[in-house]
Amino acid sequence: MKVTILGCGGSAGVPMLGGRDGSQTGIWGHCNPDNPKNRRTRSSIVIEGEGGFRLLVDSGPDFRSQMLNCGLSHIDAVLYTHPHSDHIAGLDDLRAINRVIDRPLPLLASQSTLEELRQRFAYAFAPWKGPDFYRPVFDEQVVAAGQSVTFPGLEGRIFEQQHGRITSLGLRFMKFAYSTDVETLSDEALELLDGVGTWVVDCFQYEPHPAHAWLERVLEWRTKIRAGRTILTHMGTDMDYDILCKTLPPDVRPAYDGMVLEF
């Protein structure tokens, strides 16, 4: 099993367009611009099973360049965690994937996320007559918290997360779990995460945030669930890679775009 971190940045990425003060320096915040691992695109991953089946989790606005940068030519299914633009805006680029695999692409999402996808990308969900993939074409599947999902070489469970005023989906596949865009985890979610070997988790900044986990909360969660390894993602401009590596416990590391985790 292999996981590729396509992107590990927050909704604005790093550097952040315009910065916080409109200055060229402000676009990087506290991140050192000389370290390429601080250059972060929007958060997304690809999970690859033992037999080579690839599950994409979210397709943000950087999806096309992420796949090219990581040397990935195709995926076999896509799961959307929630309908915010930084996680779905690259949906149109999935038509290229349709052409590569020459079939509709399985698309998994909650009912509410699927409804919003249909509104924002109505053309992509129109009846398909084939054979040309001039637009994205999907085989839609509704998933919900507590549900099991199975693909060739991959077996997992879906759980619900609180993300500010909405909920998002987290997932666990065997010894790996992914929790992007989360600020509160229920007892049920923490129980499902218990004993996870590698957990990639939202950690937007050092200070508390109303919609995203922050460092102190992530460290508390990681102790509670007895995670073997914790990888921080969805990081903003406060989170300098080298400073994090120097100050975090050895079992907690920041992600970087293109990072590959193998199990």
C-alpha cells in the first residue's frame, strides 16, 4: 500500500496570493521561501492498493499539475470528503482520467456533497451516451459515516468529522487514515482511529481555529488514539517545514507536496 501526498496546503495554498498584508513578503507568512517543501498546493492524496488500484481523495484546483508533478497518469476512483472549492475545483480535469481508463470513473461522496457537485458541475452529471470522453463521466455512489468501502487491494471505513459549520468525511484503510478539514472528532471517530499506524491529519496553524485542527489539538488526538506516525497536512503560512521538523516529536512530521508514504 502506498499513499502519495499530492498537496498539503490550506485553501489558499503556500505562498498565499496577496498574503495577509498585500506585500510580497506576506505571501509566505512564517514559511521560508527558500525551502521547496514550504511550497504547498491544495490538499489531496492518492491511495494505491497492493494490486495497483488508485483511489483519489479530493481533486482541488491544482489537481492537473499535482498529477503531472508526481508522475501519476491515472486513478481508478475518486472520493470527495466535502464540497469546498479547494477540494472539488479540479473535477473537470478528471475527464482526462476518463480517457486514460476508457470508462466512467467511480465517484464516492456523501449525499449532500453529491448534490452540490451536481449543482456546480451539472454538465458532468448529464446522461452519457459515449464513446467520447469530452467531459467528466462518473459512476456515482453515495457513502455515509460508518460505511465500509472496498476496492481491489483496499478495504476501509468512512467516518464523520466536524469541519466548522459543516461535516466532512474521514477515512481509514487498514493501518492508514486520512482526516483533512476537521476541527472536532467524535468519540466514535476516535475509536475507529485507535491504533492507526499512519495518520495524515489537518493541522492548519498553531493557534485554535473555528474550522481546522491546530497543533495542540492534533498532538492530543495523536496521543489518545495511539497513532504510530502522524503526518500534518492542510497547513497554512504559519507552518514552516524546518521549524516543525526541529520542534515536533519524532513520530510527528509535516507533509510536503509529492511525499510518498509506504506500508
